[in-house]
Amino acid sequence: MLHSHYIVAIGASAGGLEAIHEFFDSMPETPYTSFIIIQHLSPDYKSLLVELVARHTDMKVYEATDHQEIERKCIYVIPNTKLITIQKNKLRLTEKKNGKLPNNAVDVFLYSLAKEKKDKAIAVILSGTGTDGTKGAEAIKKEGGLVIVQDPSTAKFDGMPNSVIGAGNADYVLPPSAIYSEIMHYISPPPAYLYGNDKKDDQFLKTVFDLIRGESGVEFHYYKTPTILRRINKRMIQGNFSSPDKYITFLQDHKDEVKELGQDFLIGVTRFFRDPEAFDILREKVIPAIIDNKEEDDSIKIWVTACSTGEEAYSIAMVVDEVLERTAKKSYHQDLCLRYRRGSHPICLAGRISGFHRKRRRRPPAPEIFYPEREDLYHRPAHP
């Protein structure tokens, strides 16, 4: 595992330079891995980031170029006028198209890194304003990689770290000086977790699945095994368990660990208006046709299957609300617009909700509490 090629992506913005220096200063040795620095830089001035980082490490530091092969024990820095991705172990550069849009260079690279390296992708999110890195960190987590976030209390600007933490995508929250040791812990050869015997291995997994089912009622016996093993291995590394027997004993004595392991098995990919084109069709064709075919006293019932934390169900409710407002169907509209319970959700989700609905609700409703008080009008999701 130590000889596998891990790539560490470091995303930062305002206040990130000091954190980057502290991160590299904390390395007692040169790691057998590669580092890509995606720092928000002004396009109007020559970047000195390569020279500045080189003062804090013995590794070679390069400004990234298009089609450049990624080598171990090297650091690559994004040019200030480019977006950077990875493809077949080579860096690919493209021009930034619109300087007025929010800088999403970290998300762009993390998406490609997750696709390329899977569980050998490591994201480090340091000081910065805004939410860049949040969606990319979600992609890294989905593929089984590692996400480490700078402790917001140590960051000059805590917007980026807090956004990733608020979205639930941080494996560790640490000061920059402690991040390197956690990376080495992750990439070092783990103990021999399973027995090397198919029957014993199957029994180990069955015991884990039975414990989770008994605690949460969720069935994982037919889940994708490589994905499950990656997540079990990660939690065993975090807990310093040297054998499957010791981990099983710990699970049997600690219900909280059973719940957290079960949550690690679940990959949250739902979000508000996840497929914009599909919601456009619903908004312009499907929902208006349903409403037009209804009489004044008819009801409209909508079921959303496998809606996870509910963003897709609520997105459809908001689309119906919008169409009713536009078509002035007052009787439906009064029922749909019943008073909702107050709540909040991570601010990083706000950008996924249209201006129409942000204007109608000063704070967009939180998934876990976005329920009308009329139970006959709405069906709660299976996992609120």
C-alpha cells in the first residue's frame, strides 16, 4: 500500500499561504507521494507561490504545465490564470473563462482527482473564504478517499473549512501542523485486517452487518464489498485496531461506533435540484399538465422514492409551489403553503436553490425539518 501512488490536493484561498508553509514545515521526511496546490491567485500579478513554497520543503516544486507527468516526491502549483485537472496521471490545464464568477478551481481539480485516484485521493482544505472545495470534497468521500480540513480556529479565514465541515465531508479537522502525520497514517500499510480465509472473512462481514442491522435496521449484506471494506479499513486505521477480532469486540461494546460505521457505508449524493434539465422539464411541462387536468377540489399527491435526506423531494415541492404561484391556482396554493417548521441547513446548499425560492423564504428550509403540518399532504422520507 505504501508503494501505491497517492496524490494530495491542497485547496486554499485567503490566508492559505501561512497554512501551506506550516503544513510543509511539519514534515520530518519526504513522503512517497505527490502534492498539488490549488491556491486562489490573482490573475493580474505574477505568482511567487513556487518560490515561496520551495523555501519550506526539500521536494521539487513546479508550476504545473499542460500534459505534465505527476511524479512522487514532487509538488505542483496551479498557475494563476488556469484551471487544473488530472487525467491518466498527467496534469491538464485550461484557461479560466470568466473572472467574475466565483473561483471553483479547488472543486474542479478534486472532481477529477476523485475520478482518477479513487481511494488514493487525499483532499486537504485550508484557510479561505467562500465554499470552494465543498463539492469536490464530497466527490473524494464518495470514491473512498480521505478529506482533512484545517481546524477553523487556526485559520485566518474559516469559510472554506467550515463549509466542508458543515456539509459533513471532513474525516479529520486538524491544525496544519498535524495534517501530515494523519496523511502518513492513512497511506502506510495497514495491519492485516481480514483473516485471509474466505469463510472467516465472510463471517467477519456478516457479524458487522448484523450489528448494524440490529442497531439501525439498515441492511448491508448485499452491498458492494470493495466499498464496504475500504470504509471498514478506514475506521480501523482511525481506531488503531490491529485485528478484525478486536474491532468486532469494540463494535459489540460501543453502539455509537456501530452507528458511525453504518453512516460511513452510506454515500450521500442527493442535493437540491440535482438534475437541472429534469427539473426544467418538470417545471415547464409535467407539473403544469398535471395541474391543468385537475378540478378545483382534486388533490395532487407526489411520491419520491429513495430520497435520502430529502432534498429531491423538497425540490419537487418547490417546483410545484413555483408553478402554482405562476398559474394562480389559489386553492392548491393555500394548502401547499402551510406554515413550515423553522430550521437551517449548511449555507453551502443555498446556491442550489433558485432565487425565486430564496426570495420566498429568507432562509431555505432544512431537509430534516421541511415538513408541512398537514400529514395527509406530505410523506416524510425514510431517513429524516
